[in-house]
Amino acid sequence: LIPPTVHCLSLPTSPERTVVLLLYKPSNVVTSHVSNDDRSTVYDQVQDITAFVGDNDKDGSSFSSFEDLTGIRSKLHAIGRLDADTTGLLLLTNDGGLVHHVTNKNAASLLQGKSSVAITKTYQALVMGHQTEDTLSCFWEGVDIGTKYGGMTQPVDNVQILEHPNHKSSLVSITISEGKNRQVRRMLHSIG
């Protein structure tokens, strides 16, 4: 009898290149790897290239998946999140360090001895009511969104009224540098 043997091969490995994708997330799509219901996830859209914009047939061959198209096999992660019913731009990457750096306010953020600047996010929201600069002025000081949701927010970096589509609503733009769960929605609810 020949005893069983195990052969270990040392194959040269090269790390995959870092990719950062800019994805427009439509409504009713979840920012999660798995959906608990029948809704599509942003990762489903990337993997089956539903959300791909560009020449899908560059060299005469058709691509059926993100991996076929890019050669990237590693798992992608969202840099931030958007609620299922929120539409907007979302960044996805296979670089965990980048995700941590952008989303964790306590991340070591020193680059060549210089401290980094806060990363801002700008949201546009259509809100009920005829809002004015005065009704939104409390955002410059920070607002209380409730102890359960993180308490006081930091002051906004910018807030402005973009338009009043009708006498009962306002389109506002809010730029923040923190990212509490559903922060913008809760900030707007705090003013009524």
C-alpha cells in the first residue's frame, strides 16, 4: 500500500487590483449582500451587470457577469449605505481599507504626516412643507435626532433650498460629514 500524501503547491499570487465603482442605486434596491425579501441588491446589479453602462461588446464577445468583464473575483463592499427607497450614487469597492477609512470617523487618517479632511456627502431631499432658510437654520448648529439614533448631529457643512416644486414641498440640498443611520431623514423629521 502507498500511504496517502498531500502535495502543497506554492503558486505565485498577485493581489487583485483595487476597483471602485460608481453605481446609481435605483429605488427598491437594497444596499446589502443579501435581501430578506424579493428585492434586488446593489451587488446583484453589479454581478449580473444590470447597472453596467458602457460598451459591453468591446472585442466581439459578450459578458455575462462582472467577473467576466473585469476579472475581479473578490467581494465588493459599499462605501456607505442608502435606504432601499432612496436613489442616488453609491461607491462600491473591493478595498476594505478604503471602506474603513471613508466610513469610520475614528480611522487612522494620517497620510504622510498630514491629517485628512472630513469626507462630505451631499443629499438632495424632496420634503413636505414650504421650507425657508429660517426653518433650516437649526441645521447649522446641529439638531437632536434622538438618543436612540445618536443624539445631536454635527453642524451641516452646507444646506440650501434648491426649489419649491409647489406650495406644499421643497427640494433641499444638505451636505454632512458624519453618517449616522438615516441621518438626513431624521434631521428633516426633527424640524417637523
